[in-house]
Amino acid sequence: MGDTFRIAVATTDEINVDSHFGHTDRFVVFEVDSETGEVVDSRFRDIDQTACKGATCGGDKAFEEIAEQLSDVEFVLAARTGGRASQALARKDIITLDHVGPIDEAIAKVRDYRDKKRLRLEKARKLLRDYGIEDEE
């Protein structure tokens, strides 16, 4: 097995991405092999407290606390992630993707997105090298 990455999924049935981020008190965290896209592990991640109760969402602190509890994941998939939640997650370098549908399809899309992002980064680094500009990595 090579490099892996983690995806936290807001789901009620462990089959579909179907929960709103702020209303979720439990995520399923999938560890995915970067090369094959295969799920190599999955675990439940209970959240201390949801950010939203009914139609009312808590302040930025609630979203920051959830982002901290998910700080080891690269992506969060939810049926809907509001602006404040997305900002809190972005501050932890977590990418949010809104998606409704089967988890396996969503994971495949995340892998494709990651692959395209990696290829763009490799092309940019090659250009820097070609022009004699040092890459900071």
C-alpha cells in the first residue's frame, strides 16, 4: 500500500453522502489509497456537538471546534456545507465538497480531483525548473 489520504463523510446510512455538515454528529472517515483509490480503512468519528440545532447554527466557534476534530482529514464530503463551516475547515487546509449520492462515487470523484491537482502542481514545478526558478519544497 502506498500513500493514503482521509475523507470525512457526513452520512446517515453509511452508503450515501446525505447529511448537512452542521447537523452531523458523526462522520465516517475513510482512508483511501492514493494510487488505487481503494478504501483501506473506515472508522466512525463522533463529533462532540453539532454546530446546528434545527434551523439555527451556532457561532463560528462551533465550526472551528468541529474543524479541529477533523484536522487529520484532507476532504469533507457533505450534502451541504455552509460558508462559515467551509471557512473554518479551509483554515485547517481541509477541502469541502458538497455532494449528494453514493459514497463510492464521491470517493472516486475526490480521487480524480486529487490526481488532477497533483498533475497541475507537477507541471508548475517543471516550468519553474525549466526557467531556473527554485521550487521551495
